Amino acid sequence: MGRVVLVVRLVLADVRRHQAQAAILLLAVTAATATLAVGLSLRGASQALYQQTRTATAGPDVVALAPDQGPAVAPALESLARDPEVVAHNGPYRIVYATLTARGSSSRVVVHGAAETPGAVNRPLVTSGRWLRPGGAVLERGFATALGVRVGEHVTIAGRSYPVVGIAVTAATSIYPWAAQIGPHGGPSDPSGLAWLTPSDARALASPGLPVTTALDLKLRDPAATRAFVDAHHISTTRVTLDTWQFKADQDAVILKTGRPILVVGSWLLSFLAVTGVAALAAGRAFERTRRAGLLKAVGATPGLIAAVLLTEYLALALLADALGLALARLAGPAIASPTAGRIGDVAGPAGATVAATTVLAVAVAALATVPPTLRALRTATGTALAGTAPAGTARRPRHRPRLTALSALLPTPLLLGLRLTARRPGRALLHACSTAATLIAIVALLTLYAQPVKGYGLGSSTLPDLRDVHDRRLLLAVTVLLLALATVNTITLTWTTAMEARRTMAIARTLGATPGQISAGLSTAQLLAALPGAVAGVPLGVGVYRLLSAGERITPPVSWMFAAALAILLATAALAALPARVAARRSVAHTLSAETA
């Protein structure tokens, strides 16, 4: 039998015997790699969607906007249209700045006076309903989605009611809420949606109280030469703003500005929890792995073959989880990259660099968690491993200190047992503390985000929510839920692993008079003692991480919120540790001691 076949058969048999552990490993690494893949893939996702929308809608290369309404506007725009570098144009057409009301919500809106039959440049693509007709309105899809308006409903623009005859997408403006491009007087724009009316309806809508801008869409001979075209056309007779398609593509990515760091930092935290969970799984099987190494040595296996058998299982599962994470990122990418529904097209799957990064992450998680116990198994003598007397896990023998022993005699039995278990495994206690801190960082960051004042777009008592805030809250909530899920699994795994490693100690305590309830409480106390420093450190770290990822002044959530979050984490740790601790505490003392001395 070849070595590869032997390794594969041994690994498959081991996975079949430990299906629950394999599932936990897959869950942990998949969550981390999927989050990292989505975060890294967002870098060019919005630009890709803009390019696809621009191709489908014959988007202009440059849009000229003239907020003045003097006699010099028309000649200035005509000179732009006649430039030798311009091969086609659309307009000039009227843009009216108004207010739209629908379903009890009010929003600023820019109304484009568009032809009933679009020309060669700027042809909005209708995704629902039909294109313009007199007396009807077409809404940009991202704006309609934010309003919750569908074809057939009515909207009110500047006091006039219009039926929505269609919903469309365009690349002539940035996505909602940046459709205005410039404000009514040529300065910064307010968040606005986009609607189209026929030229006659737009003309009838205009009034002295509603500002108007004249726009002209230009198609250049060389779409990449927009910067040179803008630099060559400084019109002194009137104000004209030239917006390039590159600017719109960059503006689309603004909504994802804070979402990408949330996902990347979240993947780091998830990776740490994955390492903690996998390390606990590996420690729980340390005795079995040592015995397996002894058996392989006894039949003549080389150290390289033994290491391959012991490491391949975790490495193979980690790579499978990496593939699952990349597949999930591919499915979730379009929804995360286009939260406004203002663009069409498909988001490409994770690029080669992203695949490499997630693969390195998956391999690192498996290696960090399994290499140390594998090395210990290889260094254990064959006779010791086969006899079953090898030291279990990472427990170390405590030193005898008379004064400390005298003080410990005054402690309640559960606390004494918890302190002993924690002191014998300081490395694992540190991992548990860091795992708790990582979870609390996400929770406190989420609380800090929700403590910020709610921003909205529009006017009136009912306004539309700030899509970037909504998007960020959803992403951070998703990351927090994943962290809580992994922390839950880790707590149960750590408690069970500690109970299995300390079963002889707990059995001896039972023979000395400790009750099963005290043993169970001691195991839970060990997890609480490890989680307590993490809970204390997680609160300020969470606030600091949020401030690091956000810009400007931020409101710190009430201290009571953060205290409640830390307390909830500790109570959840105690509750989750109670079940495996109770099961382990009810093991037969005679069976445990006879097995240890066999």
C-alpha cells in the first residue's frame, strides 16, 4: 500500500470517528475565510458594476452641468458638443431640484427632462414597467427601492401627483443618494434621488421656487481621455461643471468605504476564534494522537509519515472550509457590493490574490492549532505512548507552595477546583480570555454604532435612512452573530476538553468528598476565570476599534450598555459551560480511576 493511500485511508477513518469535531472545524474556518474573501473582493466590485451598467445604458463619458440660466449657457454647451473629441451627445436637457413624497416619506429629488425615445448617449435601462410617457414618472431603481415604491403607485413631486410607469437604471449619475451631482447653485449637493419626466412635464414642473440646472451628456472619441478634456475646457463666460465617468465610478464605492474594514477586521477576529476552537479540539484529542503516533512508530512508520497522518486531517478540512468560504463569498458578494440596487451586472468571484489570502489563512489556522500537539506526540517515547502514561494536553504540574496551599484550603470547593484547572493550563486560559475579548470587541463596536444618532435623507417628519449606515450596521451585525456562534462552540469545546483532561483530578476530588455539583461548578468556574480578563479588556478595545475604523467624532454608548454586554458574555459562558461540565461530572469515579491505572 502506497504512503499516500495509507494516509488518506487513515484520515478518512479518523474523520468518520470524529464527525462533530470535523463539523466544528469546517464551521470555524469557513466563517473566517468567507468574511475575509468578501472584504477583499469589495475593492473593485462597485467599479465593475458601474462599468457593466455603463455599457448597458450607453453611459456618457462626461456630463456638463450649468446651474446658471443666463444667455451664455446655451452657447457654452453648444461649444462643448461641437468639440472634435466629442462623437455624440445627449441634450441639453433640464434638471429640476424638487421634493418627492411617497408612502409617507419625503426626499429630495432631481428630475431629468428626458426624451420619450432615448438617443445614442444615456439610454436608461428599464428594469420594471416601461419608459416615459406624458404625465408619468420613471424612478431610478436604487431610489425606488429605498422608497419602497413599485410600478403603478403614485408619487408626489413638488405638489404634483404622477403615476410611476417604470423603474430604470443609469450610469449618467452616481448611485442613490448622490444623483444630484451638483447642488442647485453649483455647489455641494444634498442627498437626492433621481426621477425622469418628459421634457414638457419637467418644464411645467419648474417654477421660481424650484432651482433648475441645464445638463449635457457627452461621448468622447477616447473615453479614457476625460481628464485632458476637462482640463482643456475652462469656460469663463458661465459656470459649467464637468463630471467624468471615472468620478461616478469612484463615488459609487463611497458607500462601501467603511464596510470593507468591518469585514476584514471581522475576519481577523473570526480567525482568532477559529484558532482557539481548533486548538481546543486538538488538545482534547492529544492523548489519542499520542497513542496513534506510538502505534505507528511501533509498526515502523517514519516521523515524516506520522506527521503527515496527524496533520493531514486538519489541513484537508481547513482547505475544504476555504473552498466553502470562497463559494459563500461568491454568492454573497453581489448583495454586499451593491446595497442600493442602482447598478446591474454580476460581480466576479474572488480574484487570485483573494484566493491566496484565504488559503494562507486556512492553512495558518490549522497549523497554529495542530502543529504543537503533533510535535509533542512525535517526541513522546513509543513505550510511554502505548502505555497511555503520556501527559495529557497542555496541563503542567503545579509547584508545591505551603502558604498558597494553606490559603486555598479556605476557598469554596468549586472556586478551588476552578483555580487549579486554570493554573495548570495558563496557555489555554489565555486563549479563552482573548476569544472572549474578540467577541466583546464586536459587540461593543455594534453597540457604539447603534449609539450614533440616526441619519437620514430627505425632508419632513419621515425621512429615508442613510444607506451607508444601514449597510454598515447589517455587516457588523452579521460579523457579530458569526463571532457569537463561534464563541458558543468554543466555550462548549473548551469546557469538554478541560473536563476530559482533568477527569482523573476530578475523580480524585470526588473520592475526597466533592459532589458532582461541585465538580460541575468547578469546571464552569475555570471557564469564567479565563473569560473574566477578556471581558474586562474587550470593552475599551471595542470602543477603540470602532473609533479607529470610523471618521469624526463618535458618541460612546452608555456605560450601562457596555457593562451589560460584558456581564451577558460572562453569564452566557457560565450557562454554556454548565452542560458539558455536568455531563463530565457524572462520569463513574471507579471507571475513570480504573481506566487511568489500567
